[in-house]
Amino acid sequence: MGLPSSFETKHGSVRYYLEALISRPSALKIDHKTRTEFRVNGILDLNKEPETGYIAEIEKVKHLGYFCLSNGSIGFNLQVPKTGFIPGEPVPISLQIFNNSQRAATKVKIEFVQVCRTLKS
């Protein structure tokens, strides 16, 4: 069929509706109209999308101190084994944190942001 899946975000949506009209030609009879929404779950094989199979990695280092007075550095390296996931699939991560400073790290926060884009055909 080739329809994109139903989709909802705060920036846009893909929705499908079915609308039916019962037309009654007599002037004394009222037409009946109804509309209902339905969902489409399209099939997308991520194995056929080569860019979704690449390892994603990010590394950040922050040097602490002022000007030429160094207090060491802190940072992390985060990896995920691929960049394409289906809804409900676990996302395994590898996170290495290093602290080469005199300061204690008290909190680690990771935030995943969903980026939606169309794949080129």
C-alpha cells in the first residue's frame, strides 16, 4: 500500500480518517454523515536502511579551572550500537565517565531526543 504510519508529535501528525455519507434524496429526509479515525502501521525494515545500522558515539571533555590554572578534566564517552530503533525496542548504551579532577561528580543525567525525518526513497 505504501502509506506512512500514523504519527503524532507536538510539531505535526499523520492521521487517517474514513468518512461515510448516506445521502437521502427526499427533501424531508436528513443526510447522515459519520467520520472515524483509524491507525496505519506501515512496515519499515531497518535492515534495508544502511544509515540506521551505524554505531553512534559522542565524547565530551570539559577542562576545569580558570585561564592557565588547570583543575583537571571531566568527561564521558557514550555509544549506542545503531541509530535506528523500532518502538518498544530496548536501546542498549555504553557509557564511560571519567573524572580527572579534584571535584566530586554528584549527578549524571542522560537525555534521549527523538529526531524524526523522512528517509529518502
